[in-house]
Amino acid sequence: MEKPENTENMENKNFETGEKKKRSSITAENVAFVRALESCKPEGESICYDPYASRFLSQQYLMFMELAARDPSRIPFPGVHNSLSARVRYFDDFVKRSIDEGLEQLVILGAGYDTRAYRIEGLKDKVRVFEIDHPETQSVKMGKIKDIFGSLPDHVEYVSVDFETEDFGQRLLEHGYGRSRKTVFIMEGLIYYLPPKAVDEMLAFIAKNSGTGSAIIFDYVHESSIDRTDGICGVQCTACDQQAIKSAASDMAQQGEPYKFGIKEGMIEAFITKRGFSRVCNVTSEDYKKAYFRGINEKRPVCCLSYFVHAMVE
């Protein structure tokens, strides 16, 4: 079996047929692969855990996962893999804290094969979940969920939207979203694929249509990373794999699907507060390395280009 080139490039290729797929479904499978592989590790070593992730993988991904689980050195570009694992864990932890603080709604934008609605304790009984993504991805996702659980769960609403051409807010309202309820909006692996206008419209809707105590959480890249295929970091970086970033950026550009949105370095707080949010918390690779990669995981590298941020609706 040919080893996948890296965890980023797997977003753009169909390893079963060799044909290009829609980015939404390939990206979704790629992230599910990361969660599934991390979940194979023993307790105390795995950064995140998802018992359902492997159910979303094609046979090719499953074969490679088995090989990589036996021999971690087979994992291409481990810094990227580890940062994606940390992203899942950090967002999971954020949702869990929000449940304890009275969360009423969870909106997952660009949901892909996200499984939080089915694996995080407390969501099923207390929280209404809205999963929003492209119709083709939603169709596959719903079929997989039926296979796993026998039927679609009552607490999840599946909302099909093309973010670049449709009004996601209107579609969300049509599916029963409550404007006055305490809500968390997750945008995991999403905003850098959207044009700036779509990002602004998304944040504007959230700021104007969320209850007291509502919050957003997303990951982002710096503006300097956009359209760069050499030395993207802008500095010498030993924590992340430059080759992975170069290869991913080049491949996405060739596919006509480059990163479209980034935030100027040092401007994340100003960017968020200008759009109606407060209590901004920016999380760097150093922050989540310190939080999650301790003990047996201390030497695992992470990608220095990966940032998370969360903030409250004013």
C-alpha cells in the first residue's frame, strides 16, 4: 500500500479511486483519521479519544491506521498530526466546561464527521446540537450515523448549507435555533477555507443572535500564511514540519482550493472585539503543548502555525 503523503494532503485526494473528491468530505475523513489513530493509543498517552472515528474511514485509511498504530514512525509529519489531536482535545474540553456552565445549544459549523454530539456526556440530555455543513457531506454523515446508532438522534439537527452561497443564519433559524439561548459555536478547521466576507457575515450573525453567555471557538492561521509555499512560518521553526506545510499549500493551490482567510499576526484580539466579542483567549502551540503533551508525550512535536481562540458574545 502506498503510504499517504501527509495528513494535510489527504484532504485533497481519494486514495481508493485516484479521483478528486469534494474538499468537505475528504477533510472530514482526514480529521476522523487523526482522531481514530490517536484513539488507538493507551489511556494516559492518547491526547483525544473518539470511539466512533474509525467508522467514518475508508478501507485505505483503516489499513494505514493499523500500520501506523503498530509503528508510530509511519505517521507522516507528526507535528501536524499532534496539533490536530490537541485541537480536538481543546475543543472537547471547552464544550465540557460549557455544559457545566449551563450550555443550551451547540452549533457546529463545518461539522464534517464531528462526533461530539454522540460521545460527549451531557449533550444528549441537556443540549440541542446543530450540525451545519455542505449537503453532500451531510448526506454521507447521516448515513454513517444511522449505521452506528440505528437511527438519527433526537437531540441533533442536521442543517445543509453552502457557506459561500447561502445564508447559514437563516437556515439555522429555520431548523429551530433559539436566539436567546446560551450557545457555543464551534468552527473547527473551517474559517481559513472561507472568503473574508463569509467569515464576517458568520461572526456578525453569531454576535447579534446569541443568548447571554454564548461563545465562539475556532482555529486560524496568520494572514502571512496565505498563498505562501516556501518558508510559511516566516521564521525558523523546529516545532512544526515545514515540508508538510509547503506540500499542503502547494497541493491546495493546484486544486484551486487555497486558504482564503487569515488574521494578521498579533491582531486576533482586535479582530474579534471589533466584531462584537469580548474575553478573548488566544491559544498558541506553546500553550497546548504545555497543557497536553506531558510525561510520556513530552517529546511529541507540534506545529507552531496552529492557533486556537475563543471569546464571549458581548
